[in-house]
Amino acid sequence: MRHFSRISHIPPLSQFINPVLNSAIPVPEKLTDLKYYLQTYGCAMNENDSQIVSSILHSAGLKSTDTSDKADLVLINTCSIREKAEQKVKQRLHELLKQNKRAKIAVLGCMAERLKSSLLEEKLAHIVVGPDSYRALPKLVEAVMCDGKKNAIDVQLSLEETYADITPVRNNEISAFISIMRGCNNMCSFCVVPFTRGRERSRPMASILEEVKLLHSKGIKEITLLGQNVNSYCDTTSDSVNSHENTPGFSELFKSRPSGARFAQLLANVAEEAPNSRIRFTSPHPKDFPQEVLDVMKAYPNLCKQVHLPLQSGSDRILYSMRRYHTQQAYLDLAERIRNELPGVALSTDVIAGFCGETEEDHQETLKVLRTVRFEQAYMFAYSMRSKTHAFNAMQDDVKEDVKKGRLAEIIEVVKEIQKEINQKEIGKTVKVMVDGPALKGNWDWTGRTEQNKRTFGKGSWKLGQDIEARVVSASSQTLFTEEL
């Protein structure tokens, strides 16, 4: 394995802190009397963004409340990846406007970036803030809640914003997310993320390692590195001259790649900085798994042997149409290589049913890959066309809804059948589980997750964050059930 240079001296987090935001931010007296309620929809990145938003609001003097009816300001952090997600948020906004008529409503995140002022025009919000504009929140809140403005909006995307200088407000005692990069350059035909999250940019490695060090010192048991395309990470501020390297057999639309410290080096350094914590990362792209990344995952036992490997489609024709520049065989070769090099690894994936132009033959190719790779977990969805994407501008959403739903149902059935078969083979084996809370159903005492991210239930005494070895006695497609050794 290649030797990765270790940052010998990690600068203190204060070096990365913006003094204007964290110590000298003006706090209007009226804001200090206000309470806010924040609700999050969508991915782990949105959860982490909400923690950043809470930090910014606390710095401005606002206080959080646990229910929306007590709040002066209600913030909804949104997902825009599918139409169903947006409809769910709109329904919630209508409910909030009826339930708490005195509160001001702020829509944050991807949906705010995609729909912009139309949210104000539809009277669904008073404040609209995109993912790169959270620093502006105190001023926007002050304008609407203190200065009498009817509404306020800031949806300016940034080429530089990473929020590296802001310490998120975290409530979880045992696990934490760390955002290492933002945005995406892939421009997949189906995906709206580049238009709602902007272009790809990475945090300086030193700031990430200092945050890891802080979390590890507080006893955090699991750290998840986050990014829209997490394994394309590149710290251009470092002295490293490593160049970008794709997975063998994979290519991409975006060719301009600067040199810098890359994901494999970051993974190694994070693993060393937090030797007693589990380390995970999401969401990666299969095109960014060069050998170095697998070498690092083999070398450090605290790097979880679990890899998310988005498939989307198994058809070469549809993959090309999606701007996923690899073949089915290249994907299968990568999955086999990961399993060979990381014994016991669990693979998860994303699958889209009914993309533009998909035929029954294309669908069968997807099922073939699912049966060949045998994923332990999958996120499966019917295709939903998003404005601004390449598909919206250049393709026809020509697969009928009932066909999409039928294909999705078949995909789900195949995946669940495979998951059950895999989990049934765990019966009688001993698994190591990190307890993350009390069991809230059945006769079980605790629940937790294995290194492979499998939900597990067990009986007996426990402590939050405790590592328990237990024997699997039964299993479903989603869950392992254990007994004490």
C-alpha cells in the first residue's frame, strides 16, 4: 500500500473560524427573544446542514424549541431529488401555515434553490435560503421578523462555501456526520443536485482532521464523512500533488481535475486520528474507487467494511443515457474486486426504475446485476423528472407510470428476497453490534448496527455506544435478532 503523508501538526479549529460569524456577529436584541423550530427532510447531508444552521442561529441569539407551535420561526430544510419529496414538503408547509399563523416560515436547502421565489409567490414561505447561503440567515430573519419586510430570499450558489469554519450543533451522543465536500460536477442526466448544490468543492483536510480529533476526544463512537460525491474529495490547499484517478473501466464527463490531497489520503488520516471510532463515508460514486482507496480500507480496521455503490441501471444503453460512463461489466468487475479485497464487506446501492427510454430488456439487465452482486441494502425509486437536468432538456419521460411502478415493485421484490437469503446465512454466527438505543418494539432490550450497517435487536443489559457481541438467532430481510453469548 502506498504510504500517505500524515499532517504532523493539525492547526486548531480556531484557525478556520470566521471571527465575524463566531465571535463578532451582531445580535439584534429582538432576535434573542425568538424561538425557532427546525425540521429536516432528505439525506444525511441535509441533517448535517441543519446542524450548521442551528449553530448559525444560536450564534445570532435565537433559541431552539422542540415543537413548531411554540416557535416564532419555523425552518424546513428540504430535499428536491424527487417530485414526491417536494410534494411532501409542500403539504407540511400548508399544515404549518394553518397551525401557527404567527410564525414566520423559512424554506431551506435544495427545494429553496430549485424553486426560488416561486415559494414566496405561492405564499408557502416568508424566507427562502439556498444551501450556500446559510450565513445570511440572521440578517434575513432580522429583516422579516424585526424590520417589517414581507419576505426575504438568498439563493446564491457559491464556488467556495464549505462551512468548514462552523462547528455544527450535534445532539447525538455516539455518532456524528462531518461534511468534507459540497456540490457535484457529475451532471448525471437524471440528477438535480448540481443545480441545487452547485459545483464541487472540498474542505481543507486540516480542518476536517481537527473536527475528527474533537469528536474522538468526546467519545463519539461512529463518524460518517459526507459529500455529494464524497470519494472525489480533493484538498487543493495541501502540498500534495496527487492527480485524480478513476476506477479502472470508468470515465466521466467532467475532465478538469486539480491536483491535491485525495480521498484515500483523507481516509487514512481520519482512521488514524480516531482509532476507537467506526468510520463510514457516503455517498460515493463508483467511478472514484481507485486501488488506493481499497488499500486504505484494508489497512485500517476502524474503516467499516461497508461500501455504497450506486448502480442506477444495469443496462449499458441506459447508463450511457444517464451519463454514467461505464458498462455493466465494469461495474460488476468493481463489485467483485471490492468483495475479494474486503472480505465480509456489505454492498448497498441506488436503483432507478423507468428512466427515459427504458425498455423491458433494459429493466431485465438491472435485475441481472441485482441478482449477480447481491446487495445487502438498496434505495429504490421510480424515475421522477426534474427541471434543469439534462434529461428534462433533451429527453422524453416516456415510460408510463404504471410500468414504472411495476418495474419498481419487481426490483424491490428481488432485493428483499436476496437480503433475506443473506441474513438467513447469519443465523448461528456471532456479530459485533454498536448499541445506538433502546428497542422500541417487541420484547427486545436494545437495538444497534453491525459494522456492515445491519439493524440488529438484542436482549440483556446495555449502555449507549457499547460494543456487544451476540449470536444471531433469527433474521428478516432487514433485521438481525440476537441472543447474549
